Amino acid sequence: MEILQIIVVILILCCLIKPLGTYMYAIYAGAPMKGNRFFEKIEHGIYRLAGLKDRPAMSWKRYAASMLLLNGILMVFGFLVVFMQGLWANPHGLRGLDPTLAFNTVISFMTNTNLQHYSGETALTNMTQMIFITMMMFTSAATGLSVAIAFIRGITSKGTTLGNFYEDFTRSITRLLLPFAFILTLVLVALAVPQTLASSHTVTTLEGVKQTIALGPVASLEAIKHLGTNGGGFFGANSAHPFENPTPLTNVIEMLAMWAIPASLTYTYGRFAKNQKQGWVIFSAMFVLFLVFLGLIFMSEKAGNPVLTQLGVSNAQGSMEGKEMRFGLGGSTLFSTITTAATTGSVNNMHDTLTPLGGMGTLALMMLNVVFGGDGVGLINMLMYAMLGVFLCGLLIGRTPEFLGRKIEPREMKLITLTLLVHPIIILIPTATALLTTVGTEAISNPGFHGMTQVLYEFTSSAANNGSGFEGLGDDTSFWNLMTGVVMFLGRYISMALLLAVAGSMTKKQFIPETIGTFRTDNGLFTGILVMVVLVIGALTFLPVLALGPIAESLTL
């Protein structure tokens, strides 16, 4: 039954890819679509208000600068909100966040990470949850989508520009994220997820004790939290909380919501490339990797904890520690796989209680950061690996490598190599630093190999802009707030800027007609090459540190 549930969710996703991918192509390619007049009126009003009457196509430098400028302005706004939240609409008398926690929180939500070193219902007012947290979930997702579309234009079109960032950003919100989030909010409200401006409700328990239950605009935050692959929870328990995710049906809806856009972008890419097989190759490579790690996580949790077996405890249901009975093993492991594959970061079970190999599966997905990935970012990371795969194959057969009709030359490979190096550097160096310092190790709740995994997971989640936590780590300190804040910032913007530079470089190259000697990138052979390139590079980079954490822990059980 658990495997059947997983298969049904996967089949539903596959049915969504073509219609959603086609719709996104229409949005960003300017193709005719229903509702154009309605959306254009709203967008032109936004452009006039922002002083963007003329929206010329941009070079990669101007596109990157515009992206950084807008994100910088939104960060300043975020700091003002979290510092001054105690001044208005604050019935519980909550104070503004501590400076280092405010730094971490603003960077976290602006970079689409949503790492939370606080508990939402006790640290933020409902007003802050609405005008800062929910708003940032829209803008960070729109930023990722815009950069992805610019990258796709750069490697597929015959133009010399990447489009206009402000136009892509606005359309991402008005035509995609906002309408879908509105519909999903109504669905979640119908399924008993709260949506109210009331901050709390006092009830009398069966024991006759008065209890105050936190409430707020939960459904609207949940909708964009998953559609935008954000992941930050309204409550500290995130999607394990019954107000955020009350039933198995809402669990399925939330999984599909965070998976649909990243998966469908592969179809959008195929439409831009004017060769749908290109899109299916990327999707197939992602899907194969997804199934590999889903199998690892599911089988590890299904096998249960051998220590409990030795004590005579039945493992018939698998390892259910830290999981909600209403979701079961299948709904929990699939959620964990999707949330780390799509770099969403929301959780419906405690990752700290996963078996060592199950936890390693979630870690590996974030380390690779290409298995669907967040809205836009996962696709461009996988396309980067595709270009690397073409380059390596070109060296083997003695031809200048070509990708989508353009040569890949030293400049592109230098930029791609830098991008590949950034991710492990900002994971491994901070992890080593934390393990070598007292302020870092004081936060570890479990000594030994598991403590090592806690630290590694925290920085991997930050670098991948995932935001899920292994928990069990006392991370609300100045050291952890500042370290993870810097890692989140670097993990987001350095890779984006470098890949935009790659796209800009590709636009300057002339198209080369396909010949009989052209290495094809739209068939099953290239899918296999792409999967192997990702796995080999990932293993060479991260296997040693995994051996010190989850692998060593598994061997000791």
C-alpha cells in the first residue's frame, strides 16, 4: 500500500508536467494565452508605479545587477519589518528579533532558503508572517524563476540578450505564483487548514485546563511555501503540525505543489529549445536520480532500527520514530525525498530521527542540488552538468564540444568549474570550522557520528538553499546565525551570477548547423552520461565527509 501511494503521487506529477510546462512557456515566451488582457493591465500598472515604462532587453551583467539590486532593497525592507514588529499589530507583545537572528532570517527568506532558527508562532506576529515571510516567499521564488528563464534564453535563442529581469520577475508573480497560490489557499482552507487574522484561540481541554492555541493566516502561507519551494513553516513543527498539514490528502497536495514547477520547467526548457526531447532528457536524468535516493530512504526507513530489533521491539511498520501516524512511512519518506530534492525544506517528520542511511539520502540530494531543485535553480544546475558532460565527451572523441548548436569553450568551462567549486567549499569549510570551535560544537545535542551529521546537514541545507534542519542542533546562537546566513547568501547569489555569465557568453556565439558528427544530447545515451557525471562528481566531492557521518553511524548500529 505504501509503494502504491508513492506510485500514484508520481503518476499525478507526470500528468501535470506538460500542461504546466506549456503554460510557463507561454508566460515567458510572450506566446498568446488566455487572460492576457487581464494580466497586462495589472502588469502595466505595476510598471508605471515602479517607473519601468521602458523595459529593454538586458545583457547578462545588467540582468544580474537588476536582480541583486531588487533583492537588496527587499532585504532592507525585511530588516525593518523584523526589527520593528513590536510596534504594531502585536497583541502578544512580541519583540523584534535579535540582530543576528534577524540577519539570518532575512537572508534565509530572501534567498529562498527559509532556514528557521526560531519558532514561528512564538517569535513572529501575524503581521510579520504576512508582510514579510509570505511576501518574501513570492519574491524569492520569482527571482529563481527569472534567472532560470534568462539562462534558458541564453543557451537556446539566437538573440544576444537574456530578456528583462523586471518583466520576468513581475510575470512570475502575476501569472504563475499568485494565481496558483490563491487557488491552493482555497483548497487548503476547504481541507481544514486555518486562515484567519485572529492570533490565537483559548480552549478548555478535557482535563479542564485553559490552553491557548496559536492561529493565523496559515493556508495562504502554506500555499506559496510549497509552490515557491520555500519551506518555512508558520509553526515550529512545520508541515508535521496538524494546522499546516492536517490529513493524508493535504500531504499529497503539498508534495505535488512543491514538485510541480521544478519538474515542469524541464518541459518549458524543451519548448524554448524547439526540441522537446531535450527537455525530456533533463527530466529523465533528474527522475532517475530521484528514484535512486527515494529507494535508499524508503528501504532504510522500512528496514527499521536494528538496535530496536535486537531489543525485541517489532519493526513491522518500519522506523516510525519522529513520523506522524496519519502520513505513515510512505507519505513521510516521499515527503522527505521531495522536500530535499526540490530544495523546499518543509518537513512532515523529524529528519534527525531518520535512520543513518535515510538521513544520508536527504543529505545527498541537497549536496547534488540538481534533482529537480528549487523553482528554476535546480534546472540551471542540471543544465550546467549537461554542458560539462558534453565537454567531457567532446574531449573523448576529439571534437570541439557543442551544446544546442553553440561551442563550449574555455571561458564557459572556467565559469562552470567555479560554480561547481562554490557549493562544496561553502559546505565543507564551515562544517570543519564549526567542528573545530567550541561555539560550534556546543550546539551539538548528540555526540559522535550523529553530531557530525547534524552539523554537516545544517550547512548543506543552507548552501543548497533548502532550509530543512536535522534539528537537535542548538542553532539559535550568534555563531550559527551568522555562519549559516553567510553560507545562504553565497550559495544563492554566486552561482546565479556565474551561470548568468555562462548564458551571456553563449549568446555571443554563432549557431553551428548540426552534422552527422554532432554529439547528440537528446537521447537515452546522453541521459545516462548526465546521470553518471552528476554521481561521479558528487561522490568525489562529498563521499569522504559522508563516510565520517551517516555511513560511520550506520556501520556502528
